[in-house]
Amino acid sequence: MNSTDRVKVQRHNGSCEITSSSSINVHISVPDSGKYYLHAKSGDIELSIPDTILCFVTAICTQVYVNYYNLNFSSLVISENYLHGTIGNGSSTIVLKAEKVNIEINGL
């Protein structure tokens, strides 16, 4: 999906690719082999996922911050604007990219 406006997706449970010139807000339940690619050119990315999820997560911001809450990573490399980690056995993939905006990942 490509959009020039704000994107909000709730209760999605299949693979997806979203590119937006504005904010992206996604609430997903990741299947065992799901792949999620979210790219915001301007506007924050907020991703809400179950805290029992099994996935690899990569989040990259060009200038601002990556934050996560209520998630237990089994391995994690994090800096101010980069996060790469594994939750559980990492059977799904989530890639988040943001330009000049924040990325927030929330465990539910």
C-alpha cells in the first residue's frame, strides 16, 4: 500500500507493506511466517504487537528516535535511532523505516 495521507490499520493478521508520506499506526497480530514492512517519509510510526509475538524486528530512523515498551527481546542491539532484536524464536519479520520522525513499538 502506498499513501500520501495518514495510515491506520487495526487488527491486521497477514503480511503487509505500507509506505506513507504521513504517519503510520498499525495494530497487528503476526502469524508465524508474516512479513511486515512499514516506511514513513514524514510522520511517526506507531506499531502495536502482542507481547507473545515471535519475530525479528529492525527499526531505523534517519534523525530521530526508536523506542519500545512492554516487549521482552531475547537479543537486542539498540541506539538512539536504530533497533534490531529478536523476540522468541524470531519466525516473522518486521522492518520499520522512518525519515526524520519517531518509531514507537508497543507490546500489548
